[in-house]
Amino acid sequence: MTVESLSVRSKGDTETLLAMLDIYCRDMHPGAETLCADCRELLAYAEARRAQCPFGEAKPTCAKCTVHCYAPAMRDRIREVMKYSGPRMLTKHPVLALRHIAHGLTHPPRAKGDR
């Protein structure tokens, strides 16, 4: 999946995740010019899961989502990345961080069939 093929909302989500992974990978996996293989794998997994999201463009932030679409091991990995990178995003990528925070203030939608 390329960023160019995504909607504006999805593109922003992918851009934010890529920035978070970049911060995490540079600090935790030094020596790599770009994302290491593990971080590229996590990015590809996250993009694939995002593409299958039942909420589509109304997808809430993962912390507020009512449907957890990541496998437990991958959920733990992405939490580790977000926990480390989240606070650093405000200084390294303030626009992305503020956009993510603002999006997190919205109420999560219900999946089809939820009451």
C-alpha cells in the first residue's frame, strides 16, 4: 500500500505511525538509515489492519476503538512504539501529534451490528 493511494484521513494516520516508528527505530535500533526490518514489518501489519478496519474513514484512535484488530503480540509491539514515541512526537512532529490528539477527542463510532 502506498501513501498516495490512501484517503486524506488514512494518509494522516499512516504519516503519524511512520513518524512514531521512525523515532522509535532510530533510538532503539541504532545504525539503520531507514526503518529496520522489524519496524517495517510492524508498519506493513498496521497498514494492512487499517485497510480492513470496519469503521473505514470514521476510525477512532486505537486507544478509543471498540474493535481491537491487532493480534495480541502485534498490539504489544505497537503499544511499545506509541508509549515511547508519543511524548517525543510533540517536539519532533508537533503538527502530527496535535492532529492525533484532536482526533482522539472524538467519540468512537459503533461497528455495524453494535447496539
